Amino acid sequence: MTPAEPEVSVIIPSVDGVRGGNVAHLMRQLREQTCKNLEIILVTNVRPNGKARNEGARRARGRFLVCIDDDVTLGHDRVIANLAEILTSDERIGLVGISKRLPEGSSWFQRRCAREISRSTSPVYAELTDGDLVDHMCLAIRRDLFFAIGMENENLVRGTDPDLRNRIRRAGYRIAIAPDSWGYHPMPGTLAGMLRMFFRNGMGSCWVQRHYPELAFHDAEDHTSPFRAQTSRGRRIAGFAWGQLRNLLQGRGFYFISRLAYAVGFLYGAMSRKSGDPWFDRQYREAA
């Protein structure tokens, strides 16, 4: 039963409201959380996800908003309570997230990719840790702050995470990862699926840099790396080349070819100057 005045509003954007059965599992997990003073808002068939989250926020009644992706499962029954307690205890924290782990039962391919590919997993911290990689996998923010910074950018398919974090920082707030709090986020199950994901991400990055260059932010490689809002094109190219060399030297073959797929997607986007290119638009929108 949804409380009359919930403290927490959990927003789950989902294209079909099913996601292979994971949405039902996630909602069961939410009902079993120790934080009972919450409402669950499932927003279906709204793209991109930033627009879906905004729709959920407009419907929300809770003091805190928690956004969770529809392919995520929670690590234990105190995740939501931990997020709410941190926002309650420290007004300086504007955004708080959780650590990312690979689901139990993942295939050897998924485990290998998780070891090779940065940002796919993160350590579980014993204490509150400031960091840059809080993302929409699972994050919490005060509802009034969410509206004060202008909500989500509804035009972006890729890059909503760094855009939100940047506006939180500009408003003078800290961003942190909750201790002893994690969720499970799956990697693509096949090499073809991995390459398709990186290719679409490359197209999306090109689209953002073409239409919203001021929002093309740099993503750190891990939670605790220093934040850099934007970097020059030359530095990005040099960083890509150096990263690929390291991938080869360290035997990270799957990450190497995935990054190549990203570069091909970016180049395809750069060459597809006609905004009405139906294949480009379909691939880009399907990534939402």
C-alpha cells in the first residue's frame, strides 16, 4: 500500500514496463525494503529517459526522489533507507548513489568484460565517499533540489548522468556514493550486444557534441577520479589512442574492440549530416 505522504518516491522509467521480467522483480524488492514510507512510480512508453524521469517527478509526492533503471536489481533491503538517511543527515550532499556490481550468475563473457571495461562495476565502500560516477542506475536527490536545478534535460538520450552531476556541482552541492549500498547491473550477454551498445553510445556522443556541445562532458574512469567538465578535441583523441594502447598492452581485448565500435559509431554520426537519416535516428532513439 502506498503511504498517504511518502518520504521517498522511487521513479522507474521503462519502455515496456517489463524489461524481461526484471521490472516485476525490482518492484517486489522495493516493497521488501526496510524503508516502508515510499511510493513506486513506473513511467512507461516515454522516451528519452530524462523525459520519463521528469514525468515521474511531477507525479511524485515524496521529499526524496530515487531514480532506478529498469534493468537493475538492489543488493539488499536497506538500500533505499541508506540513501534517504544520507540526504537527511547532510544538507551539503545534493546527489547520492550506490556501487555497481555484476549480477550473480553472469556468464564468463560478462565477467571478463566487467574486469576489462571501466565504469561497468565499482567497489563497495565502507564509508561515505565523494565521487563522480553516481548515475541513474540508482541515485537519490531531494525533490526540491531536482526542480531547482531545472530537472532532467529532456532532449538528451546519452549524457544525462554527467549533465545532472555538473548542475548539482554548479549549485554548490557534493556528490557521493553511499556506504554498504550496491545494486546489480548486467553487462550485454554477447559480443554482438556489447559492440552494438558501444556503437550506439558513439553515435549518441557525436549527436550531443553536434547539437549540444556545451553538454558534452567528460566521464571519469572510476568513482574517485577528479572531475573534468570538458576536454579539448585533441585531448580526447590523444586520450582515446593512449587508452587503446593500454588496452592492448594489458590484454583487454574486449574493451579494445568495444572502444573501436564506439569510434566507428562516432564517425558514422559525424558523416551522417542529414538529421533525417532514418537508420541513424532509429538506432539513436532505440538507445534511449
